[in-house]
Amino acid sequence: MKKFLPLFLFIFSYSPCQIPKSLDSLKTYIDTKPKDTNYVSALNEYAFIIIKNGKYEEGKKIITQMELLSKQLNYGSGFYKSTNMKGVMEFVKQNPEKAMEYFKNANEIILKYKLPNKIYQNSLNNIGIIYNQMGDRENATKYAIKLIDFQEKKKLNPLKSSPYTQVGDNLKFYKKYNEALQYYQKALQIETDLKDHVGIAIGNNRIGNLYEDLKNNKAALNYFKKGLFFAEKADYKLLKCELLTNLGRIYQKENDFVKAEDYLKKAEVQSRELEATQTLKVVCSNLGDLYFSQKKYQLSKKYYLEALQIAKEIKDPEFSYSANQALADLFEKEGDYKKAFTYKVDAEIAKDSIFKIKTLENTENLLRKYQTEKKEQEIKTLSTQNKLKNLQIDIANRKIYYAFAGLFLLSCIGFLFYKQSENRKRNNLKLSFLNQELEKANKTKTQLFGILNHDLRSPLAGLIHFLQLQKDSPEILDEATKQRLQNKTFGAAENLLVQMEDLLLWSKGQMEHFEPKKTQVPVSQIFQDIADNFSFGNKVKISFENPENLQVFTDNDYLKTITRNLTNNAIKILDKIENPTIVWKAINHKSFVELMIIDNGKGATPEKFRALFDENVSIGIKTGLGMHLIRDLSKAIDAEISVNSVENVGTRISLIIENKK
């Protein structure tokens, strides 16, 4: 009778390479090292070893310790390892449904804490293995292929061979032995590269079972022996039991009963020590077969009955059928047909149960297939809907793109209009500035002509007067007077030349920059300029009063022009006045200096002086031009003008200049 034990062939977790692997080294590590994340990994390794050796209670304590320490450290991988190890223990105890719950919880922890790819590989591996043990080959293969694809896409080295063995198991189920052998050999090569003795032992055992199905007992023995060698090196007792059982069964087929009994007896002892009922059931069945073939019916009966009892306890109808059928054959050999008939009936009952189970399994498979096809159809429908949605999104995106393109184009046009408007504004400002400059230049030109007219008229009039006197009445001039007048004429001509040069230089500067340049100007210098320009050919007596030798902060040329024009205007007013006099005074008022010109003329009404204050008065060469110049130049140097004129008494005009720098 040939039976297979469920194999514990998954990778339990990923642990750092610095964690020891042997039991003694792990104990030393746990006793001496600090309780950090590596300590959790060491507990994980230790728990795996003691669980695979059947020490479940101790394993629970270690898992609890892992959970508490992981909580203290807030260690996501630790939460995964402890949950995963609970699934490992349930798997070893052959509770696949419970193991699946823990492995799915572990998978949620991976997603929550975004754990590394290697841990995700482990999770896919475990879930696939549980599906395989539960008989759900479809999902087992699905997860195996999913894991293989994930590893290839991420270019990851396989952590374990499980996905390849699961695909191989599925191919073997459908009797595609050659294809299955290729996946099994790939799995064995991975375990060999990883130098994992447990994995190598399992790989050899699996290939041995395949060769046994192919009735190649010699090849099967070779792989079983290799598997046993590595299982002993790894001290994996449960796996050793299965390999010992397989070797005993193959030697029985080869009629080497001594070796068969030796291997099967060793398997029996270890199965009982481990309380591995599944393994013990198979061992008892194989020992019953061995002794039956040797016609040792009592021993055979003993082991068949124990195998049947275990099958009933674990509710395994298929094994119950095999055990009942074997006992029926045995009692028939002994001639006890009544018992043989009883066991035959029980065998048929078990067979009926198997049929029902098979029917149920087939129904479940059909239902699963239907649900799978339904899901695939739903996926296709969703795919079509997604394509439609994607198309709608694409159209909407294009509309948005066109809208943004239109907005961008409008923005560009608006920007161009804005720039054009800004350029137009700048050009208008430039034109306005140029117009102002032109207006200022015209005004300066007018002022220049006025200054030339007023400032040069008096010296030229004196020269003309002297020359006219010398021409018309030379007899009235004696030599001394003539010499005196010639000297005055010569001095006046020199002063006129200096004045013309000053006026030309000043006018050039005003044409370029019509702005005053203020400095500290001595009042005595202004008064001396008046004396020099109006001393020749003039009947008017001009006097100056500046007892404090004051200074004013102003433009020297502007002030000279103003005082000359004021003096020249006063002289013209005094033309027909007896004993005409002009007095220039400089008075300090602390905050300002007052320059005052006083004459003893006939005086005038305010209307005569309107041009000094009103910019709207028309300008003429003979009327009002001098006053316009005085007004504009006074305004330019921030000087205030005041007029006090009394008829038949005279006129007083004051220039108020602030005392500041």
C-alpha cells in the first residue's frame, strides 16, 4: 500500500544572514544578545526548529515572546514573523485551514508595513503551499506562477523552491511526468544553490516518489537515500520518518524484506516519538503489507488494525477503505470468511464514502471552475468597461488639452496686446517728455533773448551816449575830462565784454540744463556786479548797504540777472526825476535774507507790476519782458518777490531768500 505524507516544504520567513542556524548556536545567541530586531529573528529561527521537531507548546511560548518584543520595538517584520510562525505550526500539525488564516493575516501585515520583497515572496509561497495541501490545485498553481512571475519581473533570486514544486505537483497529478520532473529538478537545483539541507532532502524525496510512479525503483532508491542523508544532517525528524517509510516500501517491492523491515521499523519508532499520526498510519499500513507478503499474518493483522483505527480517528475514508480491504484479504487467507466478509462490507462502505467525497470534490471543482469562468467573464466585462472609461477619459483629456491650448493662445494674444499697449504708453511718455523739453528749450530761448536785451542795453546806451557827446559837442570836453571819459569808456567796454562772455557761457549751460546750481554767494559780489554794469553814462545815484557782509545760498548767475533787471527797470523809471537815487539793501532776518531795491520815482499801480506774479500776462520786448524774467528766475531759485509802490514817493521791491544750504 503506497501513501504519501504531507511535506513541510515552505520557507517560513526571511532572516538576516548574521543569525545562526543551529539549535545550540541559537540558544547561545538568545541567552547573550540584546533584545533588538535581530533578537526577534533569532527567536523566529529557534521557533521553527522546535516546531518542526514537534515541540508545539514550547513553540507557542517563543511566538508569544516574539509578539511582545515586536510590539515594544514597533517592528513590522516581527509582527509578520510571529503571525507567519503561527501558520507554520498549524501547517506542521496538519491544520491547513487554520494555517491559511494566519498566512493571510501575515500577508495583510506585509502590505500595512510595506515590508521587503523577500517577505512578500515568502507570503505568496506559504499561501500557495496551503492551497496545495487543501487540494485546491488551481489556486496553488495560480499562486506558484504568480510568485515565479514576481521573482522574474523583479529579478529576484528564489528564496525557496516551493513554486516550482507546486507546478510540478500539478503536472504530476495529471500524469505529465516528464514536465513535472523538469520543475522538480529546477526546485532541487535552487535548494542546492541555497545549501538548504531540508530543501535538498525534500527535493530528493519528491523526485524519488515520481520515479516510483514511473516504476523505476532503482532511481527512486537513489533519490530517497540522498534525501535521507540531508534530512539527517538537518535533523528533520518528521521528514526522516517519511524517507525511511519510502525506502522500506521500495525495498519491499524489490523483495529485499530485511532492509524493508529495518527501514520501516525505524520509521515506526520515530513516528511514535513524534506522535505523528499521519506518518504512523502510513508506516503501519506498509508494515502490514510487508508482513502479509511474508505470510506473517498475526503481525500483519496487528499493523493493519492499528492503521484502520488511526484512519477512523482522523476520518480518512480512503485509508479506511485500504485497511478494511487489506484485513478482508488477510482473514480470507486465514479461512475466516465471516470476518473477511465483515471487513469487505466495511470496505465497500468506505468506498461509498470515497465516492461521495470524490463526487463532492468533483462538484466543488465544477463549481470552482464555474466561479472561475464567471470571474473571468466579469474581468472581461470590467476590462471592456475600463477600456470604454479610458476612451472617455482620453476624449475628456483631449478636450481639456484643447481648452488649455485655446487659453494659452488667448493668453499669448492678450500678452501681445498688453506689450503693445505698454510700448505705446512708453512711446507716449517719451513724446510727452520730448514736448516738455522742447517747450522748456523755447522758453529758455525767449529768456535768453530777454536777458540779452535787458542786460546789454544799459552798457551799450552809456557807450552810445558818450560817443554821441564826443561827436556833437567835442568843444565842451577839456583834455582832462576827455581822458577821464575815455578811461571810463574803455572800462565800460571791458565790463561789457566780460558780461557778454558770462551771458554766453550761462546761456549755453541753461540751454543744456536749465537748472540752478546753488552755492554760498556773497551779497557784496552781487552789489559789485550792479555797480560795475551801471556806473557809466548814468545820472542815477546808486548806493549799497550791506553792513553785515551777508551771504545767500542761491545760484550766482540767476541772482545777478535778477538784480540787473531790477536795477535796469528802476533806472528807466527815474529817467525824468530830479536827483534820482537807487538804494540796494541787504537785511538779515535770521530765517531769510532780504535784498531790497528802493527808488525815489513816481511809483505805480499794482497793475504795472502784475507780470511779476501772473504767468498769464503777455510777453513783449518793450513791455513786461524784464518782469517775466525776474518772475521766472526768482521762482527757479525759490526766491519770493514783494512790491510796495507809493505814487509820488517811490517803489520798493524785495527778494526774500531763505537762509539754508
